Amino acid sequence: MLSTFQSPRSLSRLHLPLRPLKALSSSHRTAATTTTTSALIDQSPPPASSLSSQILSIRHSLLSRELTATQLAESCLSRLLLTEPHLNSFLHISDSVLREAQEIDDRLSRNEDVGPLAGVLVGVKDNICTADMPSTGGSRILESYRPPFDATAVKRVKELGGIVVGKTNLDEFGMGSTTEGSAYKVTSNPWDVSRVPGGSSGGSAAAVSARQCAVSLGSDTGGSVRQPASFCGVVGLKPTYGRVSRYGLMAYASSLDVIGCFGSSVADAGILLGAISGHDRLDATSSHRGVPDFSIHFTSADTFGAKPLEGLRVGLICETLDSGVDPGVTSAVHAAASHLEELGCVIKEVSLPSFSLGLPAYYILASSESSSNLSRYDGIRYGNQVAAEGLNSLYGNSRALGFGAEVKMRILMGTYALSAGYYDAYYKRAQQVRTVIRNSFKAALDENDILISPAAPSAAYRIGEKKNDPLAMYAGDIMTVNVNLAGLPALVLPCGFVEGGPTGLPVGLQMIGAAFDEEKLLKVGHIFEQTLQGPKFVPPLIASEVASS
Amino acid sequence: MASLLFRGMLTHPPILDCIPSLFSRNVCARYYRMGTITQAHVATQESQSSQLKIPPNARNNSLERLLKDYEAIIGIETHVQLSTLTKAFCSCPYNYGSPPNSSICPVCMGLPGALPVLNSKVIESAVRLGLALNCKLSFNSKFDRKQYFYPDLPKGYQISQFDIPIASAGYIELDLPLEFGGGHRKFGITRVHMEEDAGKLLHSGNGNYSQVDLNRAGVPLLEVVSEPDMRNGIEAAEYAAELQRLVRYLGVSNGNMQEGSLRCDVNISVRPRGQSEFGTKVEIKNLNSFSSVNRAIDFEISRQALLLSQGQGDQIVQETRLWEEGSQKTITMRKKEGLSDYRYFPEPDLPEVILTEEYVNKIRGSLPELPEMKRRRYEEMGLGMQDVLFLANDVRVANFFDAAIANGAEVKLAANWIMGDVAAYLKNEKLSIDEIKLTPHELAELIAAIKGGTISGKIAKEILFELMAKGGTVKKLIEEKDLVQITDPSEIEKIIDKVLLDNPKQLEQYRGGKTKLQGFFAGQVMKATKGKANPGLLNKILLEKLNS
């Protein structure tokens, strides 16, 4: 039943030019673009050999009538069900996938237009609201809670034909870096099931890594898309703050939260970003900036010149290659830098002296905002309520039993930081640090087109390894939190391996761009990905299954 | 079990959620706030009027005596509910009295993932009121979160403004009613800020559970904080009344105290005269009318001054007291257990509020003539203070008066007609001036008709009644009813002759010395002319005839 699944190994080296996906351009980025979108979309099949993009491959299969959406969905679902017992990526699996696939097939059989994400199975992190499925945020306090609305990002995915395959596991409300903080289950890393997938979007990362779905949505407050992407060997894209509507994303730290994208290729992550980006009148912090057509950059490698990135100024952040970083990670990043150099980039080390301040500032700000954002989980209107004698006990019991330890700790820290007499020393000072960090990134990005760093100080570690050492876990966020504080976009893509697991563990390279310049990151990332030599990033868990199919 | 009633708001939004009413005293102080306000809404049915009706002699004499030695310092926090079409941060409409939870959405219910988006009308209203209160505007302000737990507060925080209110450092001017001694006053305004309202709790009769109605959650409010410039109940009540007048003139709120659209919390402390430091501050809540503001404050001043005069000042503690309409007393609601820490911080879901000079100037240009300006203008027009206060009290009356003047009506006559017959009619019919059929133009016509001698004052009253009840024009009514005054002496003479001829007996008696019968003849003439004879002419000619 895995007949339609093509190994990335076989997908990765095809050299036909890609047709640009005009459909995903910025021309229809308003809240009310429901039914009209597909009319704008080129309904001819993209070229057969679509590089490594699963989305383009699916589109080709559908529009050329080689495969039906039902066949594609069945294939993906069977792989999902086969691998899920090993991984536990999902908290809920949709029971309407095949019905939705059938609807697409019906449209195709009537020669009606289908959206650019038609037949694409999309995993959605469980802190992103979906109207027809439970949305728990990984928390006991929202056990079996079903929102009455779809998050804007989900709504846009559906409007473009995407099929939400299920809700992926996460650290409770996004607070954690291992997905062990879920109230429901622990997700495993497809590269080594004894290891964590990272977090908090561990379920979304593992699901794409094991090809349980084509792409997935995650959320990134301090690295929750990029670090699990690195751990699971997939592409993770954290957009600029404001690029994607947060409406329907359960707030953790509102000034830092963004919805991000996972894909098994830069193209897939970019196409998904194009689908969900743009202003939303339901989110006052979403930007009015136009969304460029990212897909024009996803051309095949034979269209690249000898030095496709000639003159691109790349700053390697020297603070990210300090003593605390795993030597294997450091050498993978240096190798990636060399590869970029071969592509024509000018690599320069840049120093961001404020870099180390990011971690404490982040944990103060994120905890402060979360202590406020999580106040609504009081057991009064929705979610688990624990009966009690008196209002304070009702609140106390509902929250004591509803929240996990990590969430409680952050609520306590945040409450403390915002308390009278401490506000200036903590919250206010952290905001000042944030300004310093933002300015230092701005300066570095005036000098450089992109900045690069590891996505995490190490590859995936073992389940339970850091569970009782929160500070060690927090320290793992050092590479990513600054980017959230500065509100910048960043792309993480696999760049190498370190020892560990049955076949080695992937290492991710982080590329940081100027605000709203995702386009440059995607272009550079795509060229990097398409020209990278060495083994491909297919986890052993499915590599064998693919081989046997 | 009451708690079983809890579930189901999502599947059946209009159904009230219930909370076990286990909030015993001290468990949650805010319970009382909501509980009592709800109760008071039912209990008080005082008529809505900006003008106080309590005569000054009702103020007790012991208060007068005590106030020789003590003075009160009074400040007021007022919440003005804005009459925007939709709530502050979502597109739900708000209508007072609609069925519980019939006007709610994910945003005002505080569902996970929902985000606030500011209704720009809230800023416009805030700027309008800020300018009208002579405030300094903050061209760069922001929203903050004020955090506390209560079942009527869905998000666990209220979106408000903390350290940078949109308007500050203004003042309000007013004229005290003459029955309270009159006088012009100017009270400072500390700040005006924008915030959202909370929902309402409804408590079951048996006290077993409480229900949450979120219709009001997210409705925009402006909180207006005064300087502690008031010294007695009447000043405080008139401050509140002027604020109500202002928001109604501006059209930003209906200012209705009974519906809770204008809510006053009073802070009051008393100190011996001559002492520079303030006494202990007490807050009074549950003030549902201007007269209760007045009476509650005077009661509280007496209570505190009496304690101070008896050396029991230590019994005055920082607390919140409740005005009880029934017993006309304030009672302890809750003692302050130190300062509450609301852990304010900037609301990250909303962008900063940036005002441009152009935007503010546009609003400034659109402001109507405000009550204080009207009063000063009416004064200059030569009206007495009684008339000035009456006319400027209600913006609709003031506008009617202004329109009548613009249509050529004489100032004093227009004022008299509006304050007399028109006001009486409005009171009887329980109507407002813009609900009657009479137009300012016709009032001006009517006054002109009297002045020009076309109709008598008596006929004018009849016509006025018709105009108010049924409408129409003065001209047409006079024609239709043939009401034009008879001013032709020869015509009047003819009628008098006929009356004298028809009543020979009475004429004989008159001429025999019974001169009182003059009235009888005048009456007969009026009867014959259906009241249209010019009274002056009539009497003059009649007297000549009788005595000839």
C-alpha cells in the first residue's frame, strides 16, 4: 500500500524545471477568498518529476490523473497507521480524510478546478484550533475540547484543498523542547525511537519526517518549529512575526508566537507558508504586507549556474559555535558554511554580543505572557472543571489537576516577574534586552543578507535525558530564542549528521533573514538543499519500509 | 448537583453556564460587587433625571454643624459605557436586556486562540470625550492587561489602559442648581482611559449556584477619574450629572444610570479643617442615581465627621462601602486587604494606539456645542440662570430651543413656552422633546402669531397642544379652525350690540349699579366669538357701550 510513496532518495535528483506555482502568490490574501482561489490557479499538471516537493508531486499525480486523491490519501494513511505505534506523533487522527479525498476526486472527475494543496495531507499541531477535531494544546485542562472555529491558517489550508490528517502532539501549550511535556503521550524521533523529536512541535516534525503527512503546521515561540525540525531532519520554517495570522493559535507568549511550517523539502515548507500567509482581520498583529510568490524560486538544480548564490553575504554567528555546542554540530555547520561558499556566498563571522542575553530575556517574557494567557483556563466556560467548595478552590483544583508541572512552573515564574516591585527588575528589563537584541540583529542583517547558526546545540537526545533538568532543556533553546525576540524569519534545514541512533542523527542549519524576507531564505535554502551532497534525510524507520514496498 | 449544569455552553451558547455559588463571604470579594449591582437594578426605579429634586432643607442640620469643623475630600471614578454598534474587540452587538449569552462569540467568550481586534469607534469616542473634558491627549498610548480571576471575566484579564491613558489632565465646568445655592464650579479630570466591561453573574435564589451572562463582556467603557476636588454631595452629584450631560451631548453613550451605562464609584475622606494631610479614604459603590450619589456622600461625611468629632477616628478604615437605598445608609462591603496587584503589562495582542494631529483635529472640528458653552451663550442671550440650566440640561431641549431661535422666535418667549406648556406636556405624556410632533419652526410661528396679534395667548395654548399631539402648521390650524383673532373694532361692536340686545335684563341690572355684570357680558361676547375677540378691544368697547 505504499505504492505512491516515492523515496526522497529517488525524488531528490531529478532535474526538470518546475512550473512556478502562481496560485500561491500574494494576489489572494484576504480573509474572504474562499471559493474563488482555485479559479486563479493553473490547473495543468506540473512536470512529472517534481524534485523533492511532495506537494508538487501530489499535484502532478492528480492533474495528470495518474493517481487519485483517494489513492494518495490511502497510501499516506496506511503509512501513518503503520508508523504511529512507534512514534506517537498524533493526538487525534481525522476520520474524514478519505471522504475529503473523495470530494477532490469527484471534482476532478467533473473536470472542476482544485486548489494547489488539493490532496495534500497536512498535520496540524494540537494547539492550533480545528472546528471538527479536538484541540487540546496537549493539556489535560482542554481534554476533549472542540473549538467552534478553525484557526485562520487551518481555514486557508482547507480553502486551498489541503486535508487535515490529524492533530499532532506537543509539549503542553507549546512549553517545552522535547514533546515529553504533553499530557497525553511521548512522541519518538523517527531517526531513533529512544530519542525525543524535539519540541514543542515534536509531533508535527516527527510526522513529516516519517512521511505520515506531506507537510504540517507547528508553532514557534522560542524555537518550537526549528529545533524539532533539526532533531527530525526536516525543513522547519519560522515566519516573521505578523506574517501568519495567530487567530486560532492557543496563545503561549503572544508577542513571540508564530505559526510555522514543516516540510520534507524547502519547497514544501515554502508552498505551505505561501498558503497561510497574509493579513487577517481577526489578528490585529498580522501584517498587511503583500506575500510574494515564493514558489518561483523552487527551480531544479540544472537551472542553477555554477555559483547560484554569487555575492550573497552570509554571516556566521560566532557566539553560536561556542564551547557549549556539540562538536559534531559545529563541524556540520562549518561544512554547511563551506558548501554555501562553494555556491558563491561570502562567509563572514559576525558577533552578536547580546546573543547570550536572549535566553534569560526570553524566559522572563515568555513566562510573563503565558501567566496571563493561561488565565482563561479556569474551568468555568470550557475544559476540565473540578468540582469544589468555593470559587477559589474551583479555580485551584481545576488548574492544579489540569496543568502539568512545566506549565505551572512557567505560570509561577511569569506571575512573579510581573508582580508589583519585581516588574521593573524582570519584565521591563527583559523588554529592554529585547530591544538591544532586535537592534543588534538589525545591524548584522544590514551587513549580511542572511545569518547562519546551528538550529540547536546538539542533535536529538534521549527520552528522559533532560526531563528533570529544566535548565539544561532551556539552554538548548539558545540558538533559536533570539530570533523570536527580534521577530525575524528563520529557516532550518538538515545539513549533516552526527553519530547516534541506528544510522546517525540529523543536524539542522538555521538561516536567519531580515523581517519579511522569507523569500530570500527560501531561495537560498532551496539551492542549498538541492546541491547538498551526501545521504538524504530519510529516517531509518521508513527507509526500510520504502525499500520493501 | 449544580456543577453538572456547567457544561454545554459551546453546544448551546444561549444557555447560561452555572457556577456553584460557594463564594462565601471573604472567598471572593468581587462577588458582592456584581451581586449588588444586579440587585440594585431591580430595586431602584428612580426616574432618570439630571436634575436633583431634593430640596436643600432636607440635608440634616447636624451635617451643617459638623462641616464647620471638618471638610470632605471627594473624588469620583465613572465608567461610561459607550454606545458603539459592536463591542470593543469583536463584532458582537450589545443591547441592554437581551437574553443571556445571546450576543457572544469566541473573542468575548475568551475561547482558546481567539484574539481581540480594536473597534476604532472606541478611540473616536475616547478622543471626543477627552477633548470635551479639556484633556491632554496621548498621541501614543497602548492597551494593558489588568489581571484577576473572576467568573465574569472570561480571559482572566481585562483589557484596559494603565500607565498611559488616552487622555489626562483636563477639567469640567458646571453651574450648581439655584436651589442648592447656585455657583460655578470647575473640577479637575485626572484621566480618561479605554477598557472593556466584564460579564454579569446571576445568582440563583437558593444560593446554590451562579450563572454567567457574557453579553456585556467586551462592551467598551471609558473610565473617567476626577481629581479629589469635590467637597460635598451636591457637588459630586452635579459633577456626575454634568458628565452625563456631556456624554449625551457628544453622543458617545446614553449615560443611563439605571442600565449601568454610567456607573459612579465615589472616594471620600474627611479631615479637620486646616489639616493638610488627607483622612482615611473610603470608597462607596452602588450609586444608581445622582440623588443617591448626593445622599450617600452626605451620609458618609456625617458618619466620618461624627466619628472624628468623638475621637473615634480610628474606626474609619480603608474599605469599600455600599449605599443602601432602603435604609439610606452606607454599610461595609469589604475591607481592603492591602493593595491588589493586578500585574499590569502591555497587551501584546493589540498594536499601540497612535493618534495623528489630523485625526484629532477632525474630531475637534466635529464636536457639538457643549453644555458649558451653551450655558454661557444662553446667559449672554439674557436668560436667567434658572432658564439657562433648564434649557441646557437636555441636549435635545437645547437643540430645540436653538432651532426655535434660529427660526426667529423671541428668546424669552421661546424659553417660557418650552419650560412651561411644552415641558408639562412632555412630563405628562412621558415623551422627550424629539418625540413630539411640534417642530421648532412651528413654535417660532406660534410665538410670532401671538406677537403679531393674530391669535390670543389662550388660543395659542390650544394650538400648541394640537401641534404637539398631532403636528401640522400654525397657519393651517388657525385657518382650519377659523381662529384668527377679531381685532376689527366695528365687528366687535356689532357683536356687543347683539349681546346687549339679547340680555336686556342684565343690562338693566348693570345700569342699576350691579357693575360686576361686566364680566358676564364679556363672557357672552367671547362665547359668541369662540374666544377670538381681542380681549383689550372687547373690554374697551364693552365698557363704553355699558356706560353710554
